[in-house]
Amino acid sequence: MAQLSFRNITALAPMVRVGTLPMRLLALDYGADVVYCEELIDIKMAQCERVVNEVLHTVDFVAPDERVMFRTCEKEKERVVFQMGTADPDRALIVAKLVEKDVAAIDVNMGCPKEYSTKGGMGAALLSDPDKIVAILRTLVTGVSIPVTCKIRILPTVEETVSLVRRIEETGVAAVAVHGRLREERPRHPLHCDFIKAVAEAVSVPIIANGGSLDLVKTNADIEEFRKKTGSSSVMLARAAMWNVSVFSRSGPFPLEKVMEDYLKYAIRYENHAFNTKYCLCQMLRDKVESPQGKLLQAAQTHADISAAFGLQQFCQQTEDELQKKRSELQGDCPPDALRMEGDVSTMAVKFIRREYLPHFSPKMFLLEWSRKERLQQPLYEMVQRSLDRGFQSTVTFAGKRFRSSLWEKSKKFAEQAASVVCLRVLGIPEGRIGDEESDLVCKRKRDGRTNGTTEEEQSSKRHSGDMRQEEETLHVNGDDQNANTPPEKS
């Protein structure tokens, strides 16, 4: 396989919370030649396990807490650059060798001015330690079989910047991306194109110009002008691509509505984190984030909620059903409803699908009524949540036995319903599915009609609201709830 070339390319820049798999794939669809992942810290990545995800057809690098730190797929394998944050040559090599077979190149972030990067001596902090820069890059260049690059910011003078890049070139890197601003400067400050041009003229290694999104690059035609103005081999885009990634297309830009729908479909298809999806879509909306659609998006908690804001509910439900079916098939040769024992817990691969049940009735309700009829202790539910995808799984204890679904649900409410289904099926009790013969439990509910002046539908709505409030509190406590309007950090 030919190694990735960094000459005469346009690249999606590394952007925290933006450069995940859906955005990278969409950038490639619209014409980007190379895509960079968001900066990933070496300490966290070094703890990851490489996992082949047979459901999504991806390769996942999973942390000990089951969080997917990096996800990639065959479609981008020859064009994705893995960017890491590091300040240690040995640790950098450990991470590089971990991902080496699944990416096209390795990049070291030496330009991020944000505290979360610089406080560990990473990012722009490396600019004040050229010897460490050289040590890291030489270790990587000699230690892996794929190209190694780095991304820097300019130093206070042209001479200092050129001197640093010359030292970097001597390490054998395949390219150097240069953001034309000083460490302390921000997007509102003018870009120093003269610095980038001086560097490009002083070295033979490909220079990738970066930082022109706000003033210099608004359309695809501007990319070539930016390249000429900086004298660079290639161009890297961050914010211009974040706002409308079809900037990479010579036929673009395409309507934002189409771009957002295309992005959302990838996010659903590859089970992107819902809060990450929400964040990226809010960045695309920009000044329209307070529109009716923007408010729906800001209130969304799941991909189903986000899809409702874009009219993609059917696509979302169909895709999630297909992925769930594939998961069930991969769990073994047993049919989905086959009973299995996991210790003292009876399990089945059961997913709760609300539309399959009678209106105003639910498996959980049936189980509660059965306990009352038989004068047994009411069911007790235990809930766990995994950090991998925020999925929920419930175990119900009833009549001295424990039951749960082996499948994870998107909400606490659904997880408890799935556990109830398993319990009811094992015990041979009706669960209220459409088409089932009416049981005396259903008839009793119909006779009761109203309980304390409140219809079952109203009670269900109240219970659901309570579940959602509890869910939101749990997510906030977990520390993953991000403000979708917070601008991203550019690596």
C-alpha cells in the first residue's frame, strides 16, 4: 500500500469534539483528501484496547471504563491521520504502535494553546522545548512504518519559526502543518501568511497552511488562493469545514440542510455520542441555533430526539433496529428469546419496542398487577449505566428470582420495561403485546378506567416525565453534559 502523500491536498483539521468519525467520513464524501481526528491524549489512549466492532464494522479503541476513545473504519483507513497530544517520546510510541495498522499517519499536536493540552507540557507548550519536539518525532519516525507529521503555531519571529521547522524537518517527518498565529493569538487576530510563506520557502518538507477559515477561506475556490498566498504545499481547514463541510467540494457549497442531514445519518449509523452529534449540529446552525429547529436540537437528549428536529425519525428508528438485530444475531446461535442463565439471573435478548404494546399498557404495569393479584412483594428494579454509549440495563427481582435483558436500552424507562418482559415471559404471564388475547389484568385495568381521578395515560406521562428528569440528573452527575453552544477547541 502506497504511503499517504501530503503534497497538494486539502485536509480536515483536527478539532476537539468535531473530528469524530461522522464528520471525517462526510468530509471525505465532499472532497477532502485527508482527515485528522480530534486530539487524543497519549495517557488515555495507552490504556485502550483495540476492539473490532462487528456490528458497526469499525475498529474501536476502548478505555477501561468502556468509553470509545477513537473509532475508525475501512472507508477512511488510507486517509485518516491520528493526532495525539503527548509530551513523552516513549508513551507517544506506545500509542502510535497501538493504532498503526488502522490509520494512514500519525500527527503530534504542537499547536493547541488550550490549558487542557498545555498544562501537561503538550500542545503549544512544546514550542518552548525544541529538544523534546525532536526527541518525540525521531522516536516516532523510527518506530512506526507509517508517515509521521506535526502541527505547530508560529513563534514570535520569522527567523525563530523557520529555525524550528528546519529542526523538525531533520527528524524525517512527512509534513508540517503551520497555523499562522502565535500561541497567545485567537481567531479574531489576523493570520500571519508571511510567516507560513517564509517557512514554505525555507524547507523542502510539505507545509500545510492552516488558520485561514474566517477571513481567507469561505468557499472552495478560496482554498487555492490561500495556498498561493502562503506558498504552501497544502491547506488544512477547521472552522470553515465545521460550519459547512461541503466547502471541500468543487461543486459546493451545498445547502446546510442537506449537509446536516448527511452528517446526522452518519452519526446514527456509527452510533456517535448523541451529545457530540448535538454539539456539531449546533455549530453548523451558528446564528440559527435559536430558531425553532435549533431549540428542538438544544433540548434533544438522544439521536431519536435529534432526528425529530430534522424529520429523520424513520431513518433513525430503522437504523437502530437493524443494528440491534445484528447485535442479537452476533450473540450466538440461540434465537433472541432463548433463555440463558448468567449466574442467578435469567436473561433473554429482548428489546422493548413501545409500538408493539397496547396503548396505556406496559410489561412493567402487567408485572405490578400480577404481583398484587398473587399478593407477592412488588418487583424491585436495579439499574446500571455503561459509559461506552450511555446505555441502560435493568435487573428486576420478583418472587425471589432475578431477570434482565442482555440488550442495553437507550433510557432507564425502556431498560425496566425490557427486564419486565423477560420476567413475564419466563413466568408465562401476559405482557400486553398487540394481538395477545386480553387477560383478566387488561380487563381489570379497563374496568378501573381511572385511578384517583387520573387516567392511565396521564399516569404514564407523569412517570415518563419523572424518568426523564432522573435521567437528565444522572447524565449531569456523570459530567458528560456539554454546552452545545460552546465553541470547539482547535488543535
